[in-house]
Amino acid sequence: MIEQAAVLGAGSWGTALSIALGERGLDVVLYGNEPQVVDEINTRHTNETYLPGITLPPTVSATLDLADVVSRPLILLVVPSKVARLVLTQLRDAGLPADTILLTCTKGLDPETGQLMHDLISELLPANPVAVLSGPTHAEEVAARLATAAVIGCRDEPTAARIQEVFTLPWFRTYTSDDLIGIEIGGVVKNVFAIAAGIVDGLGLGDNAKAGMVTRGLAEMTRLGEALGAKPETLRGLSGVGDLIVTCYSAHSRNNRVGRLLGQGKTLEEAVAALNQVAEGVPNAKSVHHLARKLNVRTPLIDQVHAVLYENKPTRRALQELLNRDPRAENDD
């Protein structure tokens, strides 16, 4: 079994994953860019900034130096998508060995190119094995060791098995798949719909409206995924409908909170400032909207979220435009 790992990103999700790896018995180094966070992890085994009230295993340490990362056989990418290219370039330039497994847990697209994270890794580090991990996995619950299921995407079965072994705990169960595109696009697009779900909450529209939005969101996610080459069954799995449900309905969802504030009349700037953490759905909405237009995929919900975020469209006007579209069959592509 893999005995050492590194996690790039000391936010809530990176810290939660380091806890899971530490609980599995691995020696884990957590790379961050905030000295006070790194110092707190090393001295108190906590990260109160991102995961208050949680104690990290003693096998988890933190560092500000990428040199402490490159020798680990498994490295998790858990940084915001907007800085993933920079961090991966730094990792490459630090002399990363070609046999190091790179596991992306970042749910976003490269803002420069619109690439999925596994494609970005393959572009910058083509010799390295690449995998993805996604699913309904709120950091707060993983950190609290609550029951969680996720899916690991990798086209090489032995590599997938090695990663699955690492992420097999009494409270953390993983499945494997070779559909990296489907797994990643589900994790990306659900963030956009979480903002829409939050808007529904903020407007006080009730459960019927929210259930309808989530269901139609799944239809858009599936159309977009299939246009990219994803398997539709993947979008019906943990990284698609599973992540969509938890992100749209959970109080832990940062994207949902942004949407709720927008529905209550706050500006995007005010909503993001109130969050004080990264909500990937905000940049994802721009990237996914551009991708949908490029692929000529019909995405009315994504279009309206994009308009609210980037075209100053009032949320109630966006709702009315959605409801007043021409009638059509439910399964009409």
C-alpha cells in the first residue's frame, strides 16, 4: 500500500482529505500558502480557519515548501481551479518524478483554456499517472469522519486499485471508474446548479421549485457531459446526481450560500465577501457557459446563472424567463 502522500491545498477540502489519509495510516504532508495555517497545523494539529473544531491526526504535517512534496508517491491536487496551472507548473519545475500519481480533487475548469483538471495535468505532466476523486463529499463531514462515498476515476486499473486501497476506511467508501470526463464534469457543473438552488432558497420559492431546478439541472449536466464524451451512467452516479443533491441541499455548500445571498438581493461581490472562501461555482459558471456555447449544448439554467453573475440580471427576472420559455417534451434534447 502507498505509505506517504501529499496534499496541495490547505483549505477545508484539502485538510479533510489529509485527515482521511492520516486515519488510513499514511504519513501526510499538507502544502499551503498561509504561514499561520501551516504553523497551526504543525503546532496544534488544527485548522480553525477552514475546519473549526476538528483535530488532525498526528501523522499529518504542513509545509510552505514544495520541495517537501515532490518525493511523495501520491499527490492530491486540491487547490482552487484558478491557480491549478500555476501550482502544477511549480510542481513540474521542482522535479516531480514521472511515476508519482497525481489525483485531482479540484472541482473546476482551467480558466485559461476551459480544460478539465485531468487534461491540464496531462498537458503539464504528461508522464505521470492521473486520476480524479469526486462525489458527494462535503469537507466538514469528511473531517468529522461521517459516512461518505466517492468515486475514483482512472484509466489504468492497477493505479485505480492503489488509490482505492488508500481511500478505504470504515467511514469512507470509494468506487472506481474509467470515465474521468464524466466524473469531473459532474463535479464542475453541480457547483453552478448549487448557486441556482441557493437563489431558489433566497427567493423563498419552496421545495417544488428547488426539486424542479435540480432535476432539470441534471438534464443539462447529462447533455453537456455526453457532448464531451462522458458516459450518461456516470452522471447518474456519485459524481453526478449524488454531488448535485448534496451541494444543492446542504447547509455546508458554499455555492448554495452564494446563491441564497443573491436571491436575497445581495450583489455578487457582497455574497462572495460574506463567504470568505472560494466558491468554485462562480468561476465555473463562466467556464461552463462558454463550454456549452462552444459545444452548442442547450443549457437554459446555466445560461441564467451566468446572466445573474456576470450580466447583472435580477434573479426574479431570470426565474421568469426560465418559466416562460416555450413548452417542450421532457426528454427533448
